[in-house]
Amino acid sequence: MPHIVVAGKLHAAGLALLDQAAGVSYDYVPDADPSAYLKVLPRAEGLVLRTQPLRVADVAAAPHLQIVSRHGVGYDAVDTAALAARGIPLAIVGDVNSRTVAEHAMMLLLAASRRLVKSAAALRAGDWAYRNAFEPQEIDGKTLLIIGYGRIGRRLAELADVFGMRVLAYDPFVPEGGFDGAKRVAVLADALPEADCVSLHMPKSNAPVLGAGELDLLPDHAVLVNTARGGLIDEAALLQRLQRGEIGAVGFDVLTEEPPRADHPFLGLQNAIVTPHSAGLTEECAARMARVSVQNVLDYFAGQLDPALCVNLVK
């Protein structure tokens, strides 16, 4: 009987699958403490992992572990090499959240462009005259640069087209003919000066994709949206430019520091909208991710795991 550990709060739809599975036992550790699940990890043959880290030492402490399934598509906090060394596949949920995240990105793009936070704060403060500042910007007719043209980037391009935007896309890993819905950008620096809006949809990188030099290339009215990973933008350089009025506004769902401290500088800016890494956490998407992340583990023990959902190339 395989024993599964579920690390992190899981939608009831996923737990229902486990309850209905024949011959399966499980430990459910919904505690938000990232180390809470480690006490039961040595028992795990299968692991469903939310956002908790899984390090070399953790893998070593789980002698019976055979399969790890991420509740999502990112795996920055998982030591894939340690898993691969043991022949343990790491599965992800595939395309269950691209439309959800693209929707959130579009919402942030609209809200930041229309200065929603600042406008609402002005009204609450009794500043009805703020409406005459004409700060909000339309997105119709504007140029959107999408950095990272995978499933989420493509869906955002579809939404932006409906809103009348011109869409550029930069992704060095997409072949030249793979940019349906957007105009391909070969050199990122060439597109930044004409980008009214920028939205990031790429994996975590070792260095910011938009550093101080790239930010300097953007027009002063530019709106930046990041629903991908913290660290893709040099936040210190961006903060300076926001404070000096050299960037129009930002909409972030991710930060380098998560959760951010209460006095995080972006939280005090009226031209910044920050949400708690929740772009993919709608009721509907949470249920889909829970079901697929659990099903991956069940499929593994049934000999039916889809190899297309394994990311660490275990042979």
C-alpha cells in the first residue's frame, strides 16, 4: 500500500481523490510552516508538494520516496538533481493554470494602467479632484511587450488583442515561426523603448532580465507586470525609478521576498499594485491543480504516469 505525504494546504478536490483511491494511505500536513511536513517525510513513498522546499537533505531523509508531484508548474525550490540521482521523477500539473494566470496578468495590466489603487485611495481621502489629474492611461492602441512566450504569454496575447493592443514577444527559446499572435522580437533591448507595457512570463533566472540598464530603456509612462517569478526585475533599481516618476506603474504578483515584510517599499507606493502570489489560485484552478497533482502520484503507482509531465528527465 503506497503511503503519500501531502505537504501544504490542498483543495478538497485533491483530498477527495486520495480518499477514493483504493489501497492508498496518506498524511496531510496543511501547515503553512515550510518545514512542518518534514516530520512525516521519512514515511513517504509519494509526495504532493505545494510551495515548500525540497532540498538534498530532505530527499536523503526520505528513503522510501519514489515520486514527487508539484502542485503547479514551477519547481525552483526543488532539488531536481537530488531526485534524478535517486531515479525519482518530478511531475508537474501541466497546462491547468495558463488561462488563470493570463487573466490575472491582464487584470494587473488594466489596474496599473488606470491607476486603480491611487484613484481609490484619493477618493477615500476625500480628494475628488484627483480625477482631473488625468493620470490613468488607456491600453487600447498601446504596445505590449511579452517576455516569455509560452502558454501563459500566448493567452495574454489573445486577451491583449481583444483590448486593441499591439503585441510584441521576446523568447529566445521559441523558434522563429512560433510567434502566432505577436510580432517576434529578436533583441530585447530593441523593443524596450517602444513598449508602453511589459509583462513577464518566464522561469526564474540567475540574474534579472530587466536590470537597471533595461529599465532605463523603457519610456517614463511604461507599466510593468510580473506574474512569473520574483527576481526577474531588479527591484531596487525599479523602486528608484518609480519614486522618481521614470516608470508609470507596476502590477506584481511575485516578489523576490515572499511573503514581503510589512514595510516592503512597494507596498507603500500608490503606483504599485501587489497581490500575494495568487495569480493561479482561483477556486477553479486550485481544484484543477489539486486533482492533477494527486492524480500524477496515483498514476505513477499504477504505472500510468504521463512522461510529458516529468521535468527532471528520469529515464
